[in-house]
Amino acid sequence: MGKQDRTKDNFLVQAGFLMAAGMISRVIGLIYRSPLTAVIGESGIGYYSEAYTFYSNVLMISSYSIPAAVSKVIAQKLAAREYRNAHRLFYCAMGYVLVVGFLASCLLFFGAGFFVKEEAVPVLRTFAPTIFIFGILGVLRGYFQAHKSMVQTSLSQILEQIANAVVSVGGAALIIKVNLGSLEMPAVGEERIRHAVLGAMGSAMGTGSGVLMALLFMAWVYSLNRKMILRRVERDRHENVDTYGQMIRTITLIVTPFILSTAVYNFNETVNTFLYNKIVPDVRGLDSFLQHQKLGTYSLSLTVLKIPLAFASAMAAAMIPSVAQACAAGKYDETRESIGTAVKTTMIITIPSAVGLFALAKPIVYFLFPRSDEVVTLAGRILMVLAISILFYSLSTLSNSILQGLGKVNVPIVNAGIALIIQTALSAGLLLLTDMDLYGLAVTNTVYAGMMCLLNQISLRKAIHYHQEWKRSFLLPSIAALIMGAVARGLYELLLLALKSPRLALVPAILFGVVVYFVILLALKTMTEEELRGLPKGHVIVKIAKKCKLL
């Protein structure tokens, strides 16, 4: 196998590690979300979601893009074997996040009243210290990602979610019990709101505890490798050693566009939440409790939606150092081939995910969140509207990172700004002039993702003259996914009649649907044996496929 093939396989394998960790983390998140909802209710989830939306935006402005930015700048130095410069960049990035993270945490804590309604202020303040911790964690993750090693980040994500789950449910229950004496939701009055807010504060403590656990793990991993890292720095004989002033400028010039791009790209949920909170109470006459209860139901749909996006996020993180190093070496043909492989692999996962969520939306929501039929039905219908956005978000997330890796760090900012203006106008119009309510948010969410996808693809074509292959990347996976969706839905209905249990009927329907999809995918010759071997555990997939006479 040639060097180019090994490079392509490497980022696929590393993306596989992150994908596996992302899927495990999301499964853990889904597992604990059900008991958490039972403890704090949909209204508590609503208060948590409102505070989390603004916390995540301050996080994005300060620290969220640090791993991607750090991996890009350090990967370029590693490609030139400038180990001393690479390690100096690591120190400068750490200093950057300590200052910015501290200021952002203070802004969130002392300015909470400007961001959210009075009831949600304690929840947002509980989130504040997490921003400072996350910045340090982000630098450590980015440092190892620059070495094209995603295992450390993957393990830290799993530990983060485990700690988050344990403390979120336990913390919420403990705070409610201590302050109210009982976990039972009060029937009426201000105590209902207090119960929900206290529960949301406990869940916010879980988020911070998870980040702290991940930081401790990454610091331990770095300490194990520190002697080797410093020994390599000492052996570096490059005469071109950048000053710390130059490096701070480099970090600032690279990190700032990354941060702005990520912040604007993810700002649509904040805008939608803000518009809903401002428009709906007046138009629909909802009180604060019912308003946040509905937002909590919408949040359930978004939680399910984000599960398949784990692969796109993992592929995007793995692509940045690979693209940055290839471009630094002038290997544009290799870059285009890697992009094509990444897009095709991502679509093979996300297209059936979108179809599956559309076909089995309500039973999936019920399986994960066994709430009242009214809540499950509404969340299921919203999920059906959102399903197609999985494809758009996957492609735009991937293309964002590719453009950043190519050095076009300002392009995603402009594209996200254009898409945000369009979706904001549409969202306000649907909430004010129609009765679509939460469905309006789902529609604008999908439109936003579609606009980002389109604009990024145009920019990518201009930047590197990249032309996407359509047949095996989109058409054949779509055919296989549509057949899979019909088979899975039909089997679910048959099993439901026989077993009388939506939960028992869902699992075999999904498993059989997955088998049907991959059989059709291989029968249509969508992926070659070489491409299958490039996937994580690809040799196992090839072995099974050959035994079944599919290869």
C-alpha cells in the first residue's frame, strides 16, 4: 500500500476512534437523559436547555474551537519537524485559554441576568466555571490531535460523559431533596418552577464535573508522555525558532477565525430559543412553566438528532490536521482524494441514519424517553421534520473543517452569517404569522443547515477545485437507505402487532434494517474492498462480506 493510501486510511481510523467515542458518549447521554427527565421534568429540561444555549455560545466564543485550532497550527509545525516551535505553540495556547477562559467565566457568572430570564439565572451561573476548565482541556486534546492521535480525546470524551451522567442525575435529585424535601413535582404554584430550576442546576453541575474528569485524564496522559516530548524538543536542530510574541500572534490569528466560525455556525439554536421566548408567550399566551416545558420537548428531539452527527464531527476533527499537513506540503491531489473519501464515508453513515429516524421517529423517542403519549408524539413529529437536516449538518460540519484546514478560516464565518440571517427572518415569520410553533423551529433549523451545506460546497469548489462524486457517495446509499427504511418500518409494525410492546418491536426492526442496508450497499458495489479495509475494523467487515458472497 502506498503512502497516500496509508495517509487516507489513517485519518479514517482516527475518525473511527472519535466516532466510536462520540456514539458511546451519546448513548450514555441518552441513557441518563430519561431518569434525569423523570427527576426534573420537561420544564426542568427547558430551563437547562435555555441556560445551556447561552453557556454553549460563550463557550464557543472562548474555548470550544481550541482543539481544532491548536491541532491545525501544531500539525503544520510537526509536518516540518519543528518540534520546539510546536511545543512553544502548545504553551502559548495554554496561556491564551487561561486568560480568555477566566474572562468568559466571569462574563457568564456576573452577566447571567442579561442572557436568560430571572428563573434560569442560577442555572447559567452554575455553568460558568466549566468554561475555564474546558479551555485547558481543549488545548490538551488539540495537542494530541495534531499528532493525528484521537485515542486520548476519544477516551476523555467517554469519561466526561460518564461523570456527567452520574453527577447530573444524582446532583439534581440531591439538590431537590435537600431544598424541597421531596422529589415529587409540585402540582401548582411557584414551587413547580423552583423544583425545575433546582433540578436544572444539578444537571449543570454534571456538565462541569464531566469536563473536570476529562481534564484530569488528559493531564495524566500528557504527564506520561512529557519526557518523550521534551526529549524530542531537545533534539530539534532547526535554527528557525519563533519568538513567543510571534506565536501569540499566530495563535490569535488562527484561533479567532476558528472561534467566530464555530460560534456563528452554532448560533442558530440561540437565535431560535431567543425568538421563541420573546414571541410565543405574547402570541400564544403561555406562562413560563408551559413555555419551558415545550422547549424541553423540542430539546428531546434535538438530543436524538445529534446522535448520528457524532460521525461527522469525528471525521471533521480527524480531517483538520491531515488537510493542514497535506496543503503545507503542496499535496493537493492527496487532499482532494481525502476529502472525497471523507464525504463518501460520512454519507454512508448519515443517509441511513436520517431515513431511519424519519421512519421510526415516534418509537425511537418513546424508547429513549418514555414520557406521556402527548410528549412522545410531538417530539416524534418534530424529529421527522428535523431528520433531513442530519445530511446537511454532516456535510457542512465536514466542509467547515476542510475549509479551515485549507487556511480559508474566514469563509465559514461569512457563509454561516448569510445562512443565519436567512433562517432568523424565516423563524420570526413562522412564529409570528403561522401556527407552526415548534415545527417552525424545526423547519428553520433544517433550512439553516441546508444553506450552510450549499454555501460551503461552493466555497470548497473555488478553494481547491474540488468536484464531488455523486453516484456512490449519495445516490446508491440513498437507494439502499430508502429500502432499509421501508423494511424496518414494516417489520416494526408486524412485531408491534405480535408483541404489543413498542420497545420490544423497535430493537429487532433497527438491527434487521441495518443488515438490509449494508447488504444492499455491497450488492450495489457502493464501496470497494480497499475502502472497506480503510474503515475501523474494516478487515472484519471484508471477511464477513466475503463469507456471505457479497464481495
